[in-house]
Amino acid sequence: LHWHVIPRFEDDAHFPSPIWAAPRREAPARAWPDLADRLRQALQAG
């Protein structure tokens, strides 16, 4: 048994359907170039 944790946003193209469903609308572009670094720092601090 394993789980996939997939963050969801109300403005994503598939919400509230599953991420593998056809998109319901166009989603806004998201650009988080430093997200991986911020997550690493948070995990190391924990």
C-alpha cells in the first residue's frame, strides 16, 4: 500500500475532479522557482 499526496487548489484545471480526469477549465500559470529549496529548508529545520 502506498499513497500519493497531490496538492490541490480550487483554481486548478481539474478541481474538483481527479487530476487524471479531463480538465474542466483553463488553470492559471503557477511559477514557484524556489519551491524545492523552500521545501528542503523546511524539512531540514523540522
